[in-house]
Amino acid sequence: MSSEENSPEMRLFSPTGVRLYLTAPERDRFLKAANDESPVKRMVCIIPAAAPGGVGPGLSSGTD
């Protein structure tokens, strides 16, 4: 990793221009869809969403 990738400041977009965080409507749809999953999968979705910063870079789709 380059030092540019370890930037200490918060940012909304990755160095390649990919948005890192969900919008409020996207987050709401994500959590609503989580209700259709098994309890374990639902927990994996809801806990990060409740954390400070919400659903963001840690839950990358791997498409960037």
C-alpha cells in the first residue's frame, strides 16, 4: 500500500473515484433487505450499520 492509500483523513471517495459510503436511502434499503436473511446474516448486516461511520469501506463489494 502506498502512503496515499493510508491517508489519515476521512474521505467520501477512493483514490480511484469510487464512492465509499452508502447514502441514507441506500442504507435503509440495505437494512430492509437484511430482514429477509437468516438471523446470523442479518446480524452481520445490522451491527456494522449501527457502528459509528455506518456501512462503508469495510463492506466493499469488491467491484472497485
